[in-house]
Amino acid sequence: MQAAILYLHKPQKDDQSYAVADTPFTWSFMGLAIGLAHSLGLQLECGMMGLPAWEKRLRKRLWWALYIEDKFLSLLLGKPPYLRSSEWDVVELNDDDFVITPQPLVPVPNLKLPFRDMARLAVIAEAVQEKLYSLRASQMLAHEMALSVETARPIFRSLTSWRESLPLVSATGHILHDTTLGTPSPYPATIYNAYLILVACVWRAILRTTVKSSEPAQIIHVEDPADATVAFLNDLRWEFHHLPEMDFRLDHGHRENGTMVGELYEASLGCADTLVDFVSNLAAPSVGEFWHSWSRIGFALMSNFLMLLLVQAPDFGKAVEANRLLMKWKQVLEHQYRAFPPFILAKARLGSYFYVGLDETFYLPPHVHQALQQG
């Protein structure tokens, strides 16, 4: 079980491997690891089991390590999670679960608090996936702005409570992460990064409601009469102006909705600004720490999130600000990817948009065109 978890975190062999997404084997292997955990009974609370104390501690740590992987991988890969809250009853980690006997021959960093906080954050990741990104949630919330905001509200409260519970948080609620060169941070940067990934995921789910999708294409069944198929094909117009356009619902009497879109977008820009600042301030000690293997997918998600903000900008001023953040993010990736390979996937994803051309990849409103030309 321990070997399986370590294998999930193995680094890529070269830069080319970092530049491509994980193969389906990663998620399949995750399922094998969880199947093994179930066979070992790790999903069951072992406090009352007749097992040695060291084994009970190990079982709990293994379960929560696997839980963290399942929740973040499922969210970032867009897969339904393997673990369901109704099928396990392991209690939260405590200080006693990190007692190691006999004492190791070399000093071991005190990581019990970061591990426990990461496990608590994974519980919130489960809520993000289930409430905002599961199949039924996506179908129900896709066009319901007010309902999406109400669904996201308790998740934001949970994220705020988690952040404020950290020992390195200022009175204003900001994470105090020392990125000074040569100064090790008491908390691994991967934990702060995981928190920001969840915040970005929540905002992405909210912003998808500000764009109205076109009606799905007509389905042609193979058993339909041939003449009906021919008539349908004759009605098609294969021209670019028939591609779905984005409707921000700012017109046609939706004044209140338009105000809400502007406020939501402004808040999401603040989130993006925090993301870019965090990554741009990563120094050598943070880069050299342990990073969860899915962190590189999270950085790629950030590239997607920043591009989304530009494409969906509701007016010229916000398009200029979104473009500024996107260019700053692009510059950060260009400068740091050699020292930190997990950035390579995010750089490749973002670069592909510019290589093909934003006009060829997205429908860009006139004010976004204008902002790009000015930038």
C-alpha cells in the first residue's frame, strides 16, 4: 500500500513527460490502490481493533493519504471519485497518529500538522467535486447562476475556515508563506497551492453560468429514413458565423443578472491575481519541497482559468485586466519552468492557445479583441 502511494507521486522521467497529461493508467492505478485498501480494511475505523498501536497509526495515515489522492485526482482529472463518504468511517487524524517507534536514526521533519490540514482540505475537495462538478451537479447548475452561487457559498465558508485555522495566517486572513531565498517554510507550498486550486475550481464553476451554451446538435440515428437525413444535411450552413457565440446576459432586460455577472467576475479576478502572485513568489526552498504529483495538473488548470477570464471578460476594462494577469502568468511560466518541471504542462497548454491563435480557438467578443490589440 505504501509503495502504491509512493508510485502515484513518482516524478516524470524527463521534460517531455512533464509536458503531456497523465495517461489513463494513472487513474486506473488509483483504482487498484483503493481496491487494495478495501481488501486490507483500511476504510474501517481501527481504534477498537485488536491490533498493535503502531499498525493502527499506520493504517490511519495510509487511509488519509489515499483519500487525499482520490479527491484531488478525481477533481482535476474530471473523474468520479472512487471513495464515497457513506462507505468508510475512519476518524480524523490526531497527534498520536504520528508517533513513530522506534525512533528513526535521522531527524524526521514534523509534518503532522501539514498532513492533517491537507486531509481536512481534501474533505472540502470532495464537496467541490460532488456539489459543483459531478455529472448531476453540472447538469443542474450549468445555467443556474443564483443556484450556483448559493451552492458555492458554504464551500467558500469551509475554505475560509480552513485557511484561518492554519498557524501561519495573519489577522486579515492572508496566508503567511515565507518565500525568502534560503528560508525554509514551516508549511509545504504544495498545501497552499492545493487550497488555491480549490478556490479556482469554485470560481470556474460559478463563471460557467455566465455563458449561455447553444442548443445541442440534432442527433441522426442510423435507422432514420435516408430522405430525412438528406433534408437535415441540406439545412446545415457550414460557416463560421454559426459557431456558438457567448451571451453574457447583460442585455434583453437582464439588468440584475448583468450586475451579478460583473460582481462575480470582479471577485474571480481577485482570485486570479492571488494565484499569479503566489506562483511568481515561489523561491528555491519551496520549489525543492515535496509536491503532490497532481500539482502540475493544477498549474495547467490555472492556465485554463486565466484564459477563461480573458475570453469571458464582460467589458473592455475587465478584459484589459484579465489580459494583464494572463501575460504575467505566461511570463512566470517562461522564467520558472526550467527550475520547476511541474510548470511545463501549464506552459504547454497555454502556449498551444497562442500557437493556434486565440481567434481560431475561441469566439472573442469585440471588446476582448480591442483589449488584446491594445496589450
